[in-house]
Amino acid sequence: MYSLGLGLLSPVAGGAQTTVISPRGIGPLQLCDKLSRVTAFFPQARDTLMRGEGDSQWASKIAHLPGSTRITFESSWVDSAHVWRISTNSPAYHTPRGYAVGTLISALVAKGEKLQFEYPEGFLVITAGDSVPFLVDDASAIAFFRRDYERAPLQALAPNARIKELFVNGDCRGK
């Protein structure tokens, strides 16, 4: 559940902002950096709370982007001071190999990407060669789980499935 602030992302004064999301983070903002650093790179980011099972909740920041898209920077319920997860549904951000929200799974396969499939808590999480996990569109994920996905996951996924969210996460204990 989100508690949303409003606003659009403004460019950082005097500097170019990278649009690459890598296993380390987004540009100069890395996983396990202080959550308070987010506004130095995303000045319009607003505080929000993420809620989990039971009464768990953790501090986060959300930067609203054009076209109803966003980047979310989450801490953890065990450590609210550091960035443990970064996610975006914006096609403006891409992986080091150029994959972005909207990229077709068939394009990844055509480029020879070896896809790894995981199913945490009922979600379909796929990772390509650049080690940035992603989610696919809801209709494709639902259809995937209705097929014999455990034996042949790539064959169970429709080639017209599209990336809907990129994310990276890390364990910041001891940072």
C-alpha cells in the first residue's frame, strides 16, 4: 500500500542524470546508500510508507515521473535508514543491456538472453543476463501460472509478454 506524495521529477541542477538501472542501483544512487540521499538525485521524491504482512511497515521515497510512472526507493522493516530496493515502471530507465519497461520477452530471447525464473510469494520474477530482475505484464503472468511453467518456464511465457517493472534489491545489514 502506498501513501503517495505528488510531484514530477525535476532534473538535478548542474548535472546529468543517468537512466541506467544496474544491479548496484541507479547511477550514483546505490543500493545501501542512505535513504536520505535520494532527494539529492531525485529532488521531487516524497516520503511514503510501504506496508507488509501484519503490522510491518518501512520508510520509502517515491519520485513521480511523467506519464503516471515512478521510481520507488524502499528501506526495510529491519533498517529504515538505507535503500534496500529500487523499482521503476518508467520506460525511460533501462538496464545496462538496454532492456526497459515495455520490452518484449521475444526481443530478449531473440538476442540470446538466458532467462532465469523465480516465483517468490506468487510473483513471476525474471532475470536476464544483466542481473536486473523484472516483472512482466499481469495478463502474461496470470497466463504463465496457468500453464506447465515448472517444467518449461520459457515455453509457458507468451512471447508477447512485456516488462512492466524493473527492480534491484540488496541486503544492507551491517552497512
